[in-house]
Amino acid sequence: MTAIRSSTAAPTTLSPAQILGEPLTFRRGGFTVKNRLLKSAMSEVLGSPAHAPTVAHERLYEAWARGGLGLAITGNVMVDRRALGEPGNVVVEDERDLAALTRWASAGKQGGCRVWMQINHPGKQSPTFLSREPVAPSAVPLGAGLESAFATPRALEPHEIEALVERFATTAAIARKAGFDGVQIHGAHGYLVSQFLSPHHNRRDDAWGGTLEKRARFAREVLAAMRRAVGEGFPIGIKINSADFQRGGFGEDESLEVIRMLVDGGIDLIEISGGTYEAPAMTGAEVRESTRQREAYFLAFAERVRAAVDVPLALTGGFRTAEGMASAVSSGAVDLVGLARALALEPDLPRRVLSGEAFVSRVRPLSTGVRKVDQLTALDVSWYEHQLARLGAGKPTDPGLGPWRSVVMSIAKLGVAAVRMRRARG
């Protein structure tokens, strides 16, 4: 599926506000996003003890919608309550929480914003205090110092894989019934779909592993099952890694081939990211200065994808100015600009950018001054999580929140075991 791009997208004489304010219309079902600003998924950790959406989700997504967003993608919604990525995940296995899901979707659509549900399974990235025996394509443990926080997974049986495919489809159908405008498969950041794609994590020798085509089968089957469940007119996207940034892992050439497969399968939107819990490239902690100057961490790969396929592309990670966002769109490299931490801090960012404000992101590196503490508590994630919690409580964000106070708040809320494993989210 291709997007209908206006001829006004290319001229450099247009202002950033004009470029980013242009609607994007998809050919499938005439689906339109009112501007080029997308909220990329961030795991909110605001679910109830029974893993249902709460009023905090409604307040949070209404704040973003009223802030001028074109498209909001939720934090990962899990397909199986036996497999959680973190405490406070929302889980959708059946229609028991349909009323709450409907309120969430409605809140996120204020002011003409579109809202999609991101659908996920953590695979082995489910910590030991939540899963004593997580599942994965193969029984390969996480490394990079995560061994004590995550148990070695059990390799899935073929019939279990087929059942998981149907779980993704069931969740997608419920999302549509609840009023979400689309769904996104989480195929990045080392979660289950990403694990199947990786030759490091997927060492199977059956129909679900080995060659790239077999490793991509799970993602393709999920897409096909979702399409059967939601029909032809309902958008389905995927978030996929440009690379895992791990030795022996999923790389750019393979990613490009998988994207071609998914386009052939009818995917409606590709969101490009990168990294895993073991190599969290999506946080931008160790990007090259040349990459930082271009702002977007994975822009070079997005340009390769654009040259290879004609499907709407979104790019997330590193954008910090209105000019940088507009440049990525006007160049034709991407159609939508993905924002995450910047929106956790400034939910009205889209409205201000589209009004012509010379915006510069306030996202900055955070540190307690003790690197080990920063790493163990995932300060670059948890600090922004506290901002989401404030918005969900109907309060303004707190840019002055001190790093040490953030660490104490995280431990008090979740305990040491929970904060130790939080490397990547969304």
C-alpha cells in the first residue's frame, strides 16, 4: 500500500510548520492522518492490577491528542497475561475490558488525532519476577549483564507458535471493535517478533527458523492473521529494527529484505527503530556525532528503505528540532516523524511546532553522577515514565525532577527487581 503524497511536500521554500502540517492519506480505505507528527510507543505502565486500561490512560492520551498530534501509537499491549514485559502492562486476550478500551480509544481521538494500538509479546524479555520460564524461539538467554534479571527461556513448540499468531489476531480484532484506528505489530527492540527475526536468538532448524524467509515467517503469519481478523480497510503497521546492533544478530540487509516481504504481504506503515535490551541503540546513548547532527538515529537506513519500497514510513529516535523533523519529511525519506520522550515532557509540542514556533527539544542526557545507578535503574527510561504518570494523573510534567529523586521514586513504586531490568520500552 502506498501513501498519497501531496506535491507540496518537496519544495524547500515551505516552512517546517507547513511541511509537518500537511495531511497524509493512505490508499487503503482512504485513511488520513492530519499531520506528519506521530507519537511512537512508550510503555505507560499504568494498567490496573488486572492489566486493564485505567483512567490514567484516558487522561494521558487525551493530553497528547489535544496537543495536536496526527497519530498516537499506544505503549505495548500484551497478548498473553502469562507473558508480561513489566508490571502495569495492559493485556488484551478477550473482550473483558472492552468498555475501558473503548474509553481509551475515544480519549486518544480528541481533536482529530488518530490512535493505533501497539500489540506485543515479550518473549524472553519478561523478567524473572514476572516469568520464571519465559518462552522464545530458542533457549538462548539474554546477555549483556541481564542474566540475573531474566531467566533462560524455553523454546516454543510449533503448536504454541501457531497459537501465538492467533493471539495477535484476536487482540487486533478487539482493538478495532474498541474504536482504535489501526494496530501496530511490535517487531523491534528484542521482543518476540524481533527474536524470531534474529539469527542469534532464533536457532531453530524447523519451519520457523534457519533461513531469513523462515525466521520472517512468524512476522508474516501475524500480519496475515491480523488482516483476516480486521478486514481489508483497517490499517496494520509494524515497528521493526534497522538492526539489533549485536554480533550475529539481525542486520540492515536482512531488515530490508523482511520489509520487502511485509510490503508484499500488505503492511500499511513501517516504523523504523533499532536496538534491543542488550544493545539499546534506540536511546541514542552511543550514536556517532555525524548521526547526531542529522538528528534521526536511523535516517540513513530509512533512505535505503525508501529507495526499495513504496509504503508509508515513520522514523523514530533523535529528532530534536522542527527543522530536523521537516527535513526528514521534505527530503522524501520518511512520511511521519516519530517522537517519544519529547512528548512525555512536552505533550503540546505538536501544536507549538505547527504554529511556527522555533522548537528545540528539551530532552537531555540524565545522570545521578553514578553510572552504575543510572544503568541499573534505567534512568533514561524511568525519569520519563514519571512524567507519563503525572500526565495520567491530570498534572503538568515536572522538568525539574532530579535524577536521584527519580531513582528513589522508581524503587519505591516497583522495587529493586523491577527497575533493574528496564532497558528498552515501546
